[in-house]
Amino acid sequence: MAQDDSEKIVQRLTNHLDISTHLRAVAKADPGTGKRRQHLRTWQAGRLARTHADLLASPRFGLAAAFFLTDVYGTKDVSSRDQEVIRAVPAMTKFLPVSALETVADVIELDALSEDLDAAMVVALGARVTTIDAATYGWAYRMVDRRTDRERQIYLVEHLGQSLDRLANRYFAGTALALMRKPAQIAGFGDLHEFLERGYTAVHAMGSIEEFLTLVVSRERLVLNAVFAGDDSLLSEGSASPADSQAQG
């Protein structure tokens, strides 16, 4: 990997890491804000599970769907992961290939953007965050607006999938990741390395990620367009259609 490529990826990573770390610190400083944020994220995780229920149940796509819904956008606190990345950036640039660094940068940027949008949603929802339904969520979504950022969020999911695909298709990538497990723990980014291994396993298991990403991205764009048009129905039901029947394979 060229040194300038590595430096650009690391700069992108650290910039967005600063944003997400700050936003999480703000949420934690006020226990009430932290609880409201958790209510929102729990509801959103449920919405994603409804929208992509067939992918989660699919023998082919299930592992990848679970990875994206739990490891990429889930409800768990990833503050410890952020601190690990901050400490281990020099070691990561030494040990990780560009495809792995790119994957980490995608995750961190997606996380920072999601934290920012979630913070805005928590403010818009106010006390109603504890009793969210599709109509309430859709109203707040439109109040916050930020359509460009919502579209960027979907783009980052797609780009993350593609960078994971590049990692999964590297020659001997699985063996290299396994061999790096102990050095990564020693270097201080063991949790992050486990994340990369889970992502590699999930994507490698289904072959090409293209069909999976097409389904996920098209559905999320359909939801986005519907909600901005004032139709909240897709927030409370699965959006699989007869055209998605291949996802059951």
C-alpha cells in the first residue's frame, strides 16, 4: 500500500472517530439523553430486522445480514472499540492491508454519521422517544430532514460492504487474518481484529456480496423515499417483495 494512501485513510478514520467519540461523550454526560438514545436505537434495530427479515432467515445471506445489523448498526456501546482504535492507529497501519483499513474507516464514518443523526432524532422526538411507533418516527425523521446525510448513510453501508468484499476476496486473506490474531491482541486492537474476522467470515460465506448489497441498499432507499414522501408504512412492516424471492435461497 502506498504511504499516501495509508495516510489518507487514517486521516479520514481519525477525523470521524473524533466526531463519534465527542457525540457519545455528550450523550453519556446526561443519563437521560443516554437512555433516550438507547430507546431510539432499539426501535431502529427492530425496524431493520423487520425490513430485512427474509435476509436474516436466508441460509445464504443470514450471516451477513446479522453482521450488518449487530456489528455495523446495533444497540451495543462501542466506546471501548473507539478507544482501542485511537490507541492502535500506528500499529494498524503497520499490520493491516489497505482493504482492512478501508473497512475500519467506513465503519467509523458510518458510526459517526449515525450518532449525529440519532442525536438529532432524540431531540426531535423528546419525551415521545420512549413510545416510538412508525408515525412518530416518520414525523421526527422529516422534522430532522437532512436527506443528504440519510443518503450518505446508505451509501456508506454499500461502500462498507464493497470494502469487506475486497478483503474477503484477497488471496489468503482468511489465513492472514487468522495469523494476525495474536499480534493484533498484543498490539492493542484485538477487538477490532475480531470484528474484521467476523466481517470476512460473513461475506466470504456467501461468495459475491453484490446481490446482498443490491437488496439491502434498494430497500433502504425505498424506505427513505417513502418516509420523506410522508408514507410511514414501510417502517412498521417488512419491505420484501416478490422480486426479492431469491433472498430465500
